[in-house]
Amino acid sequence: MATTSDQVWELLGQLIEAQKVTERQIQEVNRQIGKLGNRLGEFVECQVRPVAIKLFQERGIEVHELATNLSIKKPEGSIEIDILAVNTTEAVLIEVKSKLSQVDVDEHLERLAKFKQLMPRYADVRALGAVAAMVVPDDVARYAYRKGLFVLAQSGQSMVILNDAKFQPKAF
């Protein structure tokens, strides 16, 4: 069966329209996945927040206050802190993820390096770092440990600090 030029153009137009529909559907799926990822991160943060003070107090860090979702924007730079646990002499910056990666650890180390510069009211405190996640691969936990960060992970219905008793956190 022979096709005419008009039929070819009509088919081409239908293909182009179908491609546009598919692209819109892919964009919507990506948007929904992004929302789900954000919700999962919020869930993990809700798991960490109520136990953070207790966990650090058990490690001899007498934090008494928690601040969440801090955003610091200044001309010299900006950082976002998921959870900041503080007392008069120490501050623990906690980065929360659903699944922790080495990139997340590296980004948190950069955040810690900027902390006192961007928040000078904490210039005299010992700043410590922690990462928390629902899923913490063993190699990433070891990496964060070696970099001087506390590693918090899901254990049963609560969070625990994975670092052993010999762990010495790095002060930033």
C-alpha cells in the first residue's frame, strides 16, 4: 500500500504530538519522585530530631537546644543546616538524608568549614559534625567516621550513633 506525502506528514505530526505528551508525563513523574524524596527526607529528620539530644548527651555532649532547617545566606556564602544541636560550648551540625552517600559527607564537611564564618555567634564553640540517614552503606559510614563525623542510622524503631566508644569527633 503506497502512502502519500500528506499521510507521511500526518503520521509525523502524530509522532511529534505523542512525543510531547510523553515528555510532559516524564516531567510529571520526575516532579512526583522529587516530592517523594523530599517527604522521605522529612521522615528521616522527624526520626532524628526527637533523639538527637539524648544520643549526644549519652556521648558526653550536653546539648540542650535544637534548631531545624536553618538557612544562612550572606554575601560571603550560604549554607543550609538540617539540624543544629547546641549548648554554650558546643554545636553539632547534623545533615539528614534518606540514603547517605560519600558526596553527602563531602558536602557536609564543606558546610562545617563555612559554619563559623557564616554564623559568627558560634565562633567560640566547638563545632562538630554528624550525618544521619535511614540507609547508611558500610563504606560511607567508615568514610564519615574517618573524617571525624558522628554517624547516626536507623536501628529498629529509633536512631543510634554507629561510632564506637573510641571515636573522637573532629572539631571544626
